Amino acid sequence: DRPVLRHVLISVLKMVRKKQVRLIAEMARKIRDYRALKDRPRDSQRYALDYESMTRPFTGKKLPVLAWEDVRRESRLFSLLASLRLFGMGRLFTRKSWLAEHQEPCYWKITKVQVDYTAENLDHGKAWGVLTFKGKTEEKEKPMDKVMYHDWRLVPKHEEEDFKRFTPRPDTGVRHVPYPPLLRAMILAQKQKEGRPLGEEPAIDLHRKAHFNKDYFRRQESQQRREGTAV
């Protein structure tokens, strides 16, 4: 029995030692994460702006010239929230770009605010709300993005009901439309060149959401130079 007991004790000691090593490593990881979080710059430092030179002191980057007019005339979200009772809880906020691009109502309803009290004018922090975009209201609240943009506008209290009023347009059901004649001929010629069956008539999907970056168009141009035009 003694050899068995000795083996059991040795195994237990090994497990305890391993567990201690894991605890120390876990504590060291937490300390590193805490130091990284503590040394991380706050939003009031990252997004501070020198309005004379239009430069962010933290990064040294200069704002695009096209944004200068909005920076001088429009406000950031927390610049508006700081002047309101309870930091604008329950109020509606929209954006200048939404008003210019969409006829349907687009706005946020503020549900929660976390202010950065280290900011000089309390004009930085995080906010949560319920988004209504193009007349469709989401079910759950979520963090608000682009709060540092000089693009925000407060919807006056007496205009909220008129601003939210919206009659949705009926869905026409049109999803596909035919390609222009030249583009259609190029697509059919490309299929014939590759030996693929022509199949159905090519059509444009109106509901498809595709995002193309610069590399996509560069690849398309280089491929067209190598292969030439299909027609």
C-alpha cells in the first residue's frame, strides 16, 4: 500500500504545483491587461481637435478640407448631450448626412449614456440607443457609432412626433432589371468564350448589397488588359 500511497501523493503534489503555476500566469495576464487598459488613451485624448489648425494633437493628423465647414458649424453628439437635462435621455438625435440623403426618418433615441468625466467640457463618452433607419426601428438598443463626428442634430421636443411620422411606401416587388444592351452582349460573349451555357437572361439584382474596394477594380483592369474585351 505504501508505494500506491506514495504515487498518489506525488500526483497530488504535481497537480497542486501545476495549478499554482497556472494561477500565477493568470494573475500576470490580468495585470498586463489592466496596465494596457490603464495606459490606453481616452476618447477625449484621441479625438481632441485644434480648431485653428484642424489637427488632432494626439495623432498629428489633419482633417480633410471637405470636413472643415461641418466642424465649424455642426456639433458632436456629446457636445449636445452635455447641455441637456439627464444628458438627453429619451431624446431623439439625427445626423446632417441622414437628412440630406434619406427622405425617410433616421434617428437615434438615447437610452443610456456613459460620460467621460475627465473631458474638459464633458463632451466625450459612450452612448447607447435604439436606431430608426429609413423608417424602420430596430428592436434592441446598441452602442451608437460615430459620436465624435461633427454631424449631429437634436430633434426639438415639439417636433418629435412630426419627425417620426412616416408612411411606408408599398413594395413594388421588382427585384431584377435587364442589363443595358452593350453590357448584356459582353456578359453573353464572356460566357460563350468560357464555354459556359448561356442559360437564363442576365439581369441586375437590385437587392444585392456589394462593396468593392480599390483592389477589386485594379484586378479587373489588369485582367481586362490581359484577356481583352469580350465583344
